[in-house]
Amino acid sequence: MPIYSKVAENLASSETEDILFTKIDIYNNEGMELPEAMAGEPIIRIYRADDKEHPLNFQGTFVTNEIEAWIKKNLYQEMMSANDL
């Protein structure tokens, strides 16, 4: 099972119901390009619903537990920030 699928499966819960996992082929979609700051692919990004201009880029090792920890860290930071409003 690909890492992305495993991460999505592991994070499938009520806590993450607002997360959408998607795969985009940047080579076969007009207007998509590899960001200059990213050296290679694959790329994992988090886009906030209210700020699509400033995504968070994953820069760790492409292993399931690191990706999950990064998503949870950023998800919970976002949830805590929203609750502070």
C-alpha cells in the first residue's frame, strides 16, 4: 500500500473528517508546477481552507509515522488557534 494511502487510512477518524487527501499529477495538469523551493517529489502540503496562498510543506522523511505526526501537529495547532478566537 502506498504511503499516502496508509496515512489517509490511519488518520481516518472524526478528528480528521475535515481533511481531504488528494493526489495531483503536476505533469499532466495544466497550470501545475513544482515549486522552486522544493527539490524533488513527491510533495506533501497542507492547505488551510482560509489561506490557500501559504501552504505548509512537509520536509521530513517519507515514512508513515513521520508524515502522520506532522499532519497531527499542524492539525492540532490549527484547531487550537481556531479555538482561541
